Amino acid sequence: MSGGAGAPSASGFNAILERILSGGAPLPVRQAAARGALPLPRAVLTRLYLHLRNDPDEAVRSDAEISLQQLTPEVLLEVLSDPVCDPLVLEHFATTAARDERLAEKVAFHPSASGKTLGILASEGSAAVLDLVLTNQERLLATPGLVDRLSMNPALRADQCGRLLDLIDRFFTGHARPTAEEAGPGIASGEPIDAEQAAKILEIDVGELFAASEIMDAEEFVQSDNPVVRSAYKRILTLNVGQKAILAMKGGREERIILVRDTNKLVALGVLKNARITEGEVERIAAMRNVSEEILRNVGMNREWSQNYAVTANLVRNPRTPPSLSTNFVARLTNKDLKILCGDRNVPEIIRRMAKRTFELRTQKSATSFRKK
């Protein structure tokens, strides 16, 4: 039930709430609270249900559980919308809200929602729920680990990943730069800020790692003859997903070539948004077999890069490139490359057949044209 005529004032229900939570309320009051029979707002009663599930009295515990289970979606919407809704209530129902956009909207923008609660939405939410988390930009950037959890959610769409990268980049770029004395060498002069300093700006804890982010075939960097590459890789190992994403967008060539192979799509796609990436690097990335399909798809969908013959040829030859993309580029290949592709057992059968058909049509047309002359 909710408060109505005869309901206690805010100070009154706060007193009842505190007495029950502190364990000082007599059994009849606890029993009434567990059944929802006290004249209190539903949000307050729901907080009591959660507390009374651990009551010493078995009947009280049972009634509290039943009351929780009987909360309909409409009632729950009212509870989560109430400004007095307790942070623990929001956290308890965050998993439920992650599957219901209406509830998620109330939780994501509730002033009492904790970082842990938002983390549940970011980790478990559907694409529609992730839109809500992305919209709450201030909380997104101010909550340690939230960017990491959001980027690891398999429901995150490519366009949402792009929005997240743009958000981080805008915040990073627009943040007031410190003086030379405060920042040390490089920052005030406009050189790229390093990940540790960027982490302070974004309020992300150093060393907060998540298993969903790792570099594919990292042994290559560990054993590299280039000490700069080895050093960059060791440094990257100390960073969390948010820091890696920033470094991917702002870092140098060595960081880019390492981070594009990160299994976390937020990090890897950040490399493609780096303003300093060169066409030579893109050509190399298009040929990589240890990057995600999404990276190759984004390379191929970029109008400027897809005009580069070496990029498109590498994409077609790359067995990891989605056939739906590489089939668009087969007709652009030279006869020499088509002939090689016809016998390449590493590429999908559909690509070999298409290359063979294109090559045969060209040679037949050429032969016909020659005979006419």
C-alpha cells in the first residue's frame, strides 16, 4: 500500500523506517511492514521488504519475500520513480531494469543510483538500455569502471560504440589543460596526453583490468626486436579499458598497431578514430588476421580508405574479412590479383568463385576484342 489519508509525515515515516532498520521495532510493526500494511510510500515499503528478508522471525521473512514477488511492473515503475527511493532498492532491481527499458530509464537517471547500479545496467542491459546509459553522459564519465563495463557488453552496437568514443574524445579534448608546471613536459605544448594523466581527467582507476580486454597474439610484441614496441606493450598491460580507448585515439604508431588487436571493440575501434593514423597503417590493418571482423568492416566502409587499392586488395585477401564486405571489392582487383585469388584456399569459397568468374569474363572479353581487331 502507499501513503494516503492518515499517512505519517516525511519525518514520521523516516522515524518508522529507521526504527525497523535499526532492529528496534516490535514484532507487530515488522509483521505489518512485511505485509505492506503500514501507511508508508511504496518506495519506503520496498526498502523494508529488502531489509525484512533477513528478519529473525521466519513469518516476517516469508511475508517480505512474498511482498517483493508481488510487485507488478506498474508498481515497480512507481517505486523506482519516487525521489525517496533508496539506493539499495535501485541496486536490487537494476538487473530487472536491464531487461525493461521503462524501468531502466527511471534507474539510470535517478539521483540516488549508485555507480554499482549503473554498472549493472551497463553490463547487462539491452541495446535500448545502453542508449539510456550513454545519454547520462555526466555520470558515465564520472563513474569509475562504467566505460569499461559498457564497452564489454555484447549488446553494444557499433553506432553506440562510436558515440561512446566520441563522448570520451569530446570530454578529453574540451577539458582545460594544466599549466606546464602542473602537467610536466609535453602536455601544455599540445603533445598527446599520456594514459595515466588522461585517467585522472576521466576519473578512472589505474590497473582496473577486465578479462574481456586483451591483445590478440601478444607474444609478437613481447618478443619484438624493437624496444619501443616492447615498452609500449608493457605500458598498455597496466591500463584498463577506458585508458586504452583514450590511448588508442591519442597514442602514437606503436600504441595504435598494438591496440587495434585488442579484443575489446571500444579500444580497437578507437585506433581507427586516431587523427594521426596513416594510410600505410590502414593497409597493414586490412591485411591483419588477428583483428576483429568489426575492425575490417569499419576499414572497408570508410570512403577514403576504400579508394586505396592496397587497402581493398588486402581486405579481399584477408580470410577474416566478412564476405558481405569483400565481395564489393573483388571487381576492383587487377587480373594478376584475381588469378592469385582464384587459387587461394584461405579465403572463403564465395570469394574464389567470384574472382574466377570475374577473371574469366575479363579474359573472354579481351580475347573477343582482340579477334575483332
